[in-house]
Amino acid sequence: MILPFGAKERAEYYRLLDGMFDSNFWSDGPLTRRFEEDFSRFTTHSHACAFSSGGLALLGMLEYLDVRGAEVIVPTNTFMATPLAVQRAGGRVVFADCGRADLCLTLAEVKRLTNEKTKAVMVVHIGGHIAFEIEGIAAFCREKGIALIEDCAHAHGATFKGKTAGSWGIGGAYSFYATKTMPTGEGGMVVTNDRGFDEWLKMWRNYGKKVEKVNGENVITYPLTSGFHARMPETTAALGIVQLKRMPEMLEWKRKLAEKYDRIFERHVHFPAGMESGYYKYIVFDYALKEKTGPVFGELCNWFLKDGKTYAESEWVAKHHACPPMYFGWEHSDKSVDALRKILL
């Protein structure tokens, strides 16, 4: 893949860096606040909390829930950041199989694995679209008093019935890693409509610290003893501000290419009514592609953590799916459907 960042974007980024130098804030400063505000508006959430990585964003959510000693349901067909965050937070990972239609967690699987030890469910919106059964999973979690965390690392720009990723649970963790739809190199963001949760996360990412003005002076306290360092540098926040402005352009580009792919591939993920993908990936089944990008997942997380179990649907998808190029800036994107068919098949 390539990371297009032209003269216009570089000029805007350098301008923001000049402001950073003038502000004397190189971390956790005004650019971070601006990026959080911009991203919360983009995802239509009340609050957003920036992190130095998507993995730490997930860890912060799990620490807030205090999953130590409890079970957390996690799809095995995800990146290792998801189960490792559970382990780091002291929880026990309970791997789940995926649905073949959307590659995401299913309600039936959540029900099958839930017991009195289950404290949280982590839904991963794989490939850039919302999990098809998110509404049912969210309703079940509310009924059982189980927390729902959304891993939105792939889901920038995805919507379902007008809602963005992160809207069904306590919040959603986005990633801005270099391969993502909105890359900043590193970085993450938790979006939520819960003000108290957002305030807790902003203390946790800063060693548990709280800064308050008292008689015009900054008074520092440490309300959290579990906090650690997960702040986003201002240089990363500046990149995020620039990249977020480009999201409408990038999403339009991806969706136009997806429309062409829909005319080439019959065996692909078909979305339900009311769903729009952000197209981190375009997913097809049982095609021998001449040009492709990496799969959504290849190895399953349970293989690495050695739980010794079989996950039939996830294993089938791992073997049978492939992804034609969908990264912003692919040099053949403007070609005709017939030309693309010849390039890919």
C-alpha cells in the first residue's frame, strides 16, 4: 500500500506544527483537544479520548470495567491487540467463532459462551463494516448486565441505520495505525456518550493524574492508582486533524471503487439494508486474485494463545477469503470495470 500525503496536506501539517512549537505543548495539549473534538463530531459522539495506540485505547476501556478475574468474550478472528488487552487487564479470554456472512461475532455465539463469570463482550467490526448482529448483541448485553466494548480499528466511516461504530456499547476504540483507513502512524481514540467514562479515561492515560485550577493555580492529584502512560503526542494529533479532513474524500474514493468491485465479484460480503461500509477492506470468497492486499486475518488468535479448540467458521473464512486492493491511492482505481477485471482475475 501507499500513504498519499501531498503538498497541500504537508503544508497544513507543518502549519499545525508551527503552532505546536509556539504553544510549548508537545504532548496532551491543544492539538490533542482539537483532534478529540473533531473526531467526536465525525463519529457523532459526545466525547472522544485520544491514546498513543489503539491497543492502549482497548486496555483503558477494560481497566475501567475492572475485568480482573472475569471472562471476556473475544472473536478469535481479530488482531492480537484485542485478546492481549484482555490479558493485560487481568481478564480471561474466551474465544468465540465468527459468522460467515460478515466475519463478525454473532448473537448465538455470545449466548452460547455467556455465563455468570462473563463481564464483557468485545465486538470487532471486521473489515470496515459494522457487525451485522450488533443490535441483538447489544440488547442481550443490556439484559444480562454485561458490558459491550466495540473494537472499531477497521470501522472509520462505517454506519448502520445512521449510527457510527462505537454507538452500541459503552464506547468504541479506533486505531490510526499506518495501515488503517485514517493513518497517523500510531494512535487510537475512544469515543463514547458517557461523560464520566471519558473523564476517567483521560485520567487513566496520564498516570491517573487530575489537574484542577484552585485560586488560579494548577493543583495536581492522582485519583487513580491504576493509570499509566498512554498520551497522544501533539505531532500525532496534528496528523490526525489533517487526515480527518480528508476522510470524506477517502471514503468516497473507496466506495466508488467498491461499486466497480460489486460488478466483478459475486461472492463478496453483502451488507444488510441501512449499512454502509468504510471499506477498510473489500472481502471476496474463493477467487484466485492476481493482485491483492493482505487478508483481513490469516492466523487466528486462539492458535497463538493455544486454547486447543476448533472454530469452524473462522477457520473456513481464513482459508477462503481474499482482499483486492482497497487502499486509498491505488494506481488502478480509476480504470473501467473490464480493465479492473483483467488486472485482478
